[in-house]
Amino acid sequence: MPESTQPEIVPFSARIRTATERQHADAENSTFMSDMLGGGLGVEAFYRYTAQLWHVYEALEAYSDALAHDPVAGPFVRPELARVAHLEDDLAHLGGANWRAELEPLPSTAAYAARVRECAQQWPAGYVAHHYTRYLGDLSGGQVVRGTAEKLWQLPKRGAGVRFYVFDQIPNPAAFKREYRELLDALAVDELERQRVLGECQRAFDFNSAMFRELAAEFPIRRRG
Ligand code: HEM
């Protein structure tokens, strides 16, 4: 068996998924997500969470034009993914006219957005790690969050409040994700850089977990026992 071909056998997209599997389960089962999606929190928690996402996507999308022709990050920058305008609609619906004044980022959110900006400016492959962690998640588990939020807080289906989760211009998310994974597999960097990207994906998940911890502290629910 020729060992030299070994690293090529596992596609990079599958390596990323494996490298972040445990963290994904942790995020999914985090106290804040469980409390919020389990019906233990009011719509104000969802509003606060949505405001945190605004900072993250504002950072991700502020560099779309600058990175559009970058050989590494460029192929991932797609207008149909853009979320900031949708987040702003949702925040206006959830928070009312004053939403901009209430955008205050949690410390973890501020650190997360700062790291995204740093990558966008200095390390396009690192930016891809952040892009993957958010957008592929939104196209997947984000749909679970949307359905639950609509039911819990009587938000219009696919309407104001949950527009962030609605990708009108991506009619076939499964096909889109397949193509996205092909782009990851073809990422124009060498093996050493791929390993750094894997590390940055894990860091991206860590930022999300830190945000969930701070949100859980801000929205505690009384526990039994
Ligand atoms: C309640 C919370 C969550 C649920 C229910 C959930 C659920 C899921 C599901 C079912 C998939 C698999 C989709 C598929 O195989 O095509 C998925 C994929 C994914 N999720 Fe989540 N997720 C949650 C939270 C998160 C969070 C917080 C992040 C990170 C910010 C995240 C990032 C991802 C990513 C990057 C993928 C794509 C994995 C891949 O195929 O490479 N998810 N999620």
C-alpha cells in the first residue's frame, strides 16, 4: 500500500468536519441553546443572540468586496449568502426602532468579530475557516433554530424575526453544501496551511461556545434539583 497517497484520501471538507465534531456537539448541547430552543427563555434572549450574530456577520461581510478576487477566499464569497441586511430586518422586528442602540456586543462577541476581521485582512485561508463555520452551520442546524423560534415566539414563518435563517436565493441547500465542500476540498493551499485552517475552524467553534456561555450567564433559568 503506497503510504505517500494517504493524506489525499480524506477530503479536506471531511477532515474539517471530523476536527470540529466534538465542538459541534458541545455547541448544539450548550446551556444557552438548550435553554432557548427548549422553550425556557423568552424572545428577548433570541433578540440578544441575534444582535450578537449581527457583529459576527458584519465582520464577515465587510470584506466581501476586498476578498472577491482573492485566489484562496474569493471562491467562497457568494452574494446569496449575505446575511447582514436580513439580520437588520430581524433586529428591527424583534427590538423595535431602538435596535441599533441595543447592539452592544458581549466581550466574547467582540473578540470573535475582531478575529474575523484580522483574518479577512491578513490571512484569507483563516477567513475561509470562519466563513465555513458560520455559513455552513446556518444552512444546516440554522434551519432547526428557525423552526423552533417560529413556534416558540409566534414569528411569521420564514418572515421578520427569522429572515437570517432564510436563504431565498439558495433553493437547494443540499446541493449548495455539496458544492461548498468541493470548494473546501480544492482549497488553494498546501498541507501545512490546511492544518492551520483546521485549527482556525476549531477556534471559530470556541468563539461560538464562549458567546453561548456569556449568553447563558445573561439569561439564567431556574433549574430543578
Ligand atoms: C441547536 C444548535 C445546532 C443544531 C441543531 C445543529 C445541527 C446541525 C446539523 C443537523 C448539521 C448537519 C447537516 C448536514 O449533514 O448537512 C449541522 C452541520 C453544521 N453545523 Fe450545526 N447545529 C447547531 C449549532 C451549530 C453551531 C453553533 C455552529 C457553529 C457556529 C454550527 C456549525 C455547523 C457546521 C459548520 C456544519 C457543517 C458540517 C459539515 O458538513 O462540514 N452548528 N448542524
